[in-house]
Amino acid sequence: MRSILVTGLCTLHWGRLQYGNVGNYYIVEPLFRQLSKHFKNYKIITTFQMDDSFIEKEHIEVLPMEFYYSWNNDLDLQNAYHDVENAEKFVHHQSSCALTPYLNVLLECDYVIDVSGDMWGDNAEHVGHNRFIVDCLKMKAAQILGKKTILYAVTPGPFSKREEELLAREVFPKFSLVLIREKVSEKNLQQWGFPVDNVQWAPCPSYLFEPNASYKSQWTQWIEKSQLQGSKVVGLTFGGFNMPQGPYDMWPRENSQYDNFVTLAEYIVNELSANIIIFSHTNGFELPPEFKLKNGRDFLILNQFYNILLNKQATYKEKVALIDEPLLPCNLKEVIGELDMLVTGRVHASVAATSQYVPTVYIEYDRNVIYSDKMTGFSEQLGMAEFVCNPKNIDELKKKTAKCYYNLSSVRKRLQHEIPIIQKKAEEVFEEIKKV
């Protein structure tokens, strides 16, 4: 049976793709569903660590995570180099070469799809040491064996370490196809001197993720009640990458770090006369056998922010709500779809909103904390770049929030035109992969 291997830097410990960063699940579920739809006679195997219900529902086979990366720094790097060496030996001396488990999987595969998001470069180091080098070596081994390698849904770069850059320059041109999520990535690659002959733009599969239309809760009721009373409801979310001081997982934080976000929230309530619902776009969880969802890292930040607001003025409690429980991605997307507007520092929260025609203001990541062009790229492809803000510029935050708020109808119409085009392109790209 023909097969496809889905691997890459999105390989994480059990549960993290499903129950951690909500945006990850927006990507993963549509990805596997589209592969099943467009590659009907293929077995789909992956190093992504999904739970049994997902495996059964999406008809996939999960490999041990250690085939790709195990967070054992020296051993992971050693194994990756060993994969490359053995692949080269196998090509020249097939009968006398003992293959690694990863190489045995590669030999079965017709396609190797590397799903790495914005980690294909320096940002991989936030997830694990030497992770980017390992990924490049894993792809190099597949390329040596003559496999069709696809770098999918990627926001590449930057590449500040010379060793990593040289390896990236070796591997990148040998990808059969590179599918960038944002058109700005092609400009970046050209500026960095990478060839772009194999590069195509395709929107992130997260635009295809479906909300749970039947979900009702105290949060949807709060939004509905506010709207019935004549108040627009603005969603607000951000995290450590938007804060003025890093690292992104710093804790605890000084109240002063929230000054711009507090000023913005007060502006929305007092000047725009809107209500606010604050929510986290990340979750945490307890591992089995006592598995349960719990609030994630972003919630700590947003809970502190909420309490700063209430301490400034107790009456804000009537106008501002905090979602204080973890929500499944399909349920959270349904909540987001009920909003009149969203202000977000999480890029896939913007996808959840705009894909449901909710006007959105984008807060960039602070580049002192992490380099990312995601907000620019995701907004540009929808004609929404005018609503991208620097989190350190409070005047810009207020001005662009007001501009979006006072033009909700026209922005919504813009999204109603653009989103079906984006969604069609996000699905059509799987036919492009088949042409490789």
C-alpha cells in the first residue's frame, strides 16, 4: 500500500497538538482530513503523538516520537546524523546496510510531509535544542533515498546560526515542493538568498477547521446578552510573545508590563462603549490516566491582566468577562464566531475569527522576544494588513482598533469575499502535492 509520512517540527509529546496550543489543532485536524480526502488509497503515518480517538477517527497510524526527536539532545543529533550516513550507505550498498527505524519507514513512503509552521529556522530552539538541525538531517536522509519531500504550511527563517543556515541551504532546494503560508515568506527567502523555484503559496489549513455549531455555554450566553442589551462584544487575547519583556514564558510578571493592554481595554470600554470577553488560545492538561483539560500558560497572563483591570475600576466587571476554563478548539472557535470583533496576539485566533467573517485587529509578536512575520502575512492575504499593530505602540493599538470598530460592516463584507477564496486555495493545494 502506498503511504505518506507526516512529520516535522510540529512533532510534540502526546496531547500537545490536541490539547495544548489551540492553533495547532486548527492545523492538524484539517491536514489529516484533506490528506484522507485527496489520497484515498494511501496509508497515512505520522510522528505526531495523537490520542486513540483521533487515530481512529482520522484513520492514521502513529509512530514512536523517538523516530524523529525525543528531547535527548546529544542522542537526537547523533541519531539524525546516523540516519543520513546510513541512507548514503544504503543507496550505494543496499545489501550490507542495517537501516534505522526511521529509514525503514522512509522506504515505505511515497511522500514525506514536513509540517513545521514558523519553527523552520531559529524559532525551533524555543521547542528543543538542536531541533532545527535534526529536522534538516531527517529531511536530508529522505532526499538521499529519493523520496518526495514537501515542506508544508511553513513560515521559514530567520537563520542566524551559520551551521544551521548552511544545512538549510543544502536541504531547502531539494524539497520537491515548499508551501509557504504567507506570501511575505517568499520575499524573505529571496532576501536571504534562498532559491524559490520550488516555492508556492498556500493558505494555512486552519482556515478549513470547523467550529462546533451546537456549542452553547455561559460564555456564548454572556455575548448574546451583551448584544441584546445593545453592546458590541470585542474578544481580546494575547500571550507571552506579545509582551514587552521576554522570555515568552516569563513568570511571574510585573503589572507594569500590561500597561498598554490595560490602556487599550479601557479605551474599548470607555471610548468605544463595547464589552470585552478575554480568552486564552492555549490550554494545558493532566496526563492520563487522570487526563483532564486545564488552563494553559496564556491564562496566567490574561488572568493577571483581568485582575489589574478590575482593581482599577470594579465596575469593569459588568463590561468585561474572562473565560476561566479551558475550551476544546471546536468550542472556542464557536465562541469566537459569536463576537462582533476580535483583537488578538495569537495568529490562529485571527484565523478562527476571520474564517467566520469576524473583523480582526492583529497584535504583532514583540521582536525582542521572537522573530515572526505571521501577523503581517496572515493579514495581508485577506486584505487586512491595515489592522496590524505593534504592541508597544499604544496610539497605534487604539487607532487601528477604532478604525476596525467603526467599519465593522465593510470589514465583514471584505472577509465574506476573501475567505471563500482562501479556503478553496487551502484545499486545492493537496491536488498540487499529488502532481509532485
